[in-house]
Amino acid sequence: MKSALISLSVLVSIITLLYLSPIGYVIPGVFKIYGTGHTTAFLDDYKIFDNVVVKNGSTKSNWDHHNLYNQIPLSIEFDSIIKKYKTVAYLIFYKDSLLHESYYLGHNSNSKSNSFSMAKSMVTAMLGKAIEQGHISSIDQKVGDFYDEFSQGIASKLTVGDLASMSSGLDWTEKYYSPVNITTESYFTKDLEKLLLSRKITGQPGKSFKYLSGNTQLLGMVIRKATGKSLSDYFSKNFWIPIEAEEEALWQIDGIKNKMEKAFCCFASNGKDFARFAKLFKNKGRWNGQQIIDSSFVNLSLNPRFENSPNYGYGWWLTNKNNEKGFLMRGHLGQYVIVFPKSDLIIVRLGHKKGPKNESYYIDEAFKMISDVKQH
């Protein structure tokens, strides 16, 4: 009994010292992530974090069904891939109609799941809207105009466009499976703004691509400061309501005190509503005849900034299939919303595991299916 009490006392002391240390953020991580048997953030973890609601409007629209809706079966090989990588949703939209939808592992068309870094495309879209509305002058406006911490030295050259195109020179290490890491800390901290303002610019801004979640978090902070609105409210008013989302969404925040959205990730919604946002960009920013976001910003977003980094624009990943250009939202563990405008094709895949070929599996199957459609 005495030895048990001593062991408990030692454990409590270790936890207390750890909590008070610079890596005290590990404590909630142990309980919320590692303590639940996971080794990294997981698809349904929005349920164990604080969230704010992204409201939809009174007008909601359903996707039309293609006349061959769910009549063309998935290939046997692809079905095994779906199961192997624990997919929860796979949807194909062809010519603005729903051609195929499948759900797995207890999910359905209304089930929410964590989008992870797919949210980066949404935050960058808000930058475009903030510029259009005059809250931010242009993609060349300096971050130091909003935060004095970035107004001196090399940091004074940092622009909002550098953040959106992942070329900030920010001191940040992008890791997802290490419990002691700045990316992990950003996931568990109760004060995202304080954390980001403590980071330095150590490389020349605007010179080369380097994917860092801290870039989008800082961009989200700038947008919130420039507009005077929370990211959730600003996105709801300018995007989620206008595109007639069927469901409210949830956005993880750093806590109920600061209520700063995790701009780099963690927008929870369903496959059909994620596809709506992609459709907006497929249609050059228009929705039902209304220009929701300026087409010139859409064009900027969907083209590479750097010649030697052709796979990224401003907030969107870029791809190519059979010499056809496409763009996509991409998130941790294999969350994808993929668009090929020439083929009028949108693909959504949500799931628990990424797989070694990334989005290639899901693209290949979708092109196979629309090829079959053309033969009917």
C-alpha cells in the first residue's frame, strides 16, 4: 500500500512538472489522443475538442442525382482499397450531379468528420473575400501591418500572399506523429495567437514553397483582425450560407476563452457540403448566377506561384491526370476533395488512413466510372 502511494505521488509530481513546463501541452494530448489509442489526430476527434458552429442558411439545396446514380458498381480492386484504408465516404459528382456515393464504418451522408488541412483552402478563400471587401489591400499587404511582431527585420517583408502560398520563411517544423513538436503544440494549445506570435521568420519570405501549417494559422489571425469577425462567422456569411450548405459545420477552436479557430485544420462537415465548396471554385467563384468570390482570385489560387513547385497555388494543391489539370483540398490521413474542371468532375474521399498512393486511387476509380457512363 505504501509503495503504491509513493508511486502515485511520483506520478502526480511528474505530471505537475510536465504541465508547468514548456511542453505542458503534451498533457491534454496524452488524454485526448494518445490516451484513446491513437498516435496522431483522428477523424472524429472534433468530438473531444471545443468547437464553434459555422451556421448554414435557411436556403439549402440538394445535389441532383445523375440518371445513373449508384448504378455503376465500384471495381472489385477498388472495393478492397476502400476497406484496407478505412474509408468512411467516397463520392463522385459528374456534371454537377451525384453519380456515386458510398459510406462505410457507420458513417452516412450527414456524418461529420475532421477535414484537417482541407480547411487551408477555405481560409485562403476568405483572404480573397477580405481583399475584395477592402479589409486587406492585396496579397502584397504586409503581415506587419496587423501584427507588430512581424514589422522588423526580415519579418517586415512577409506578406499575406506569402502565407497563402506557403512561402513565409516561418520557423516551424511540420510533424504529425511526434508529441513534442510545434505542430502538435498548435493542436493542443489554449492560446494559438500567443503561440504564433512567438515564432520568428528565419528564411527569406516569398522565395520558395515550404508547406507549414503555421502559415495558415497566422493568415487566419490576420483575417480575423482585418475583418473584425471570427473566421467561423466570416466564412458562414460569405461562403457557407451563399453555397446553400445542407448542414451546419463545426470548427475546432483553441478553447472557450480565446475562441481562435484552428485555421490550419479542423473544419468538420460532410462529403456533400465539402463538395459544394469545391464546386464554387470549379465554377470560377459563381454560385447560381451570383459571383461569390472574385474569379481573378480563384484563378490566382489555382495556379502555381513558383515554377519549381508546380503542385501548389494559393491554398490549393494542384495535380494532373491524363494531361488534364486538376486541383484539390488535401488533409491528414487521406481527406480529399478533388476537382477536374474540364471533365466536370468532383471526387470526395474521407477516411482513417491515407495509403501510399495518396489520392491516385480515388482519381483513377472516378475516371473509370465516368468512362463507363459515357458508354451507356
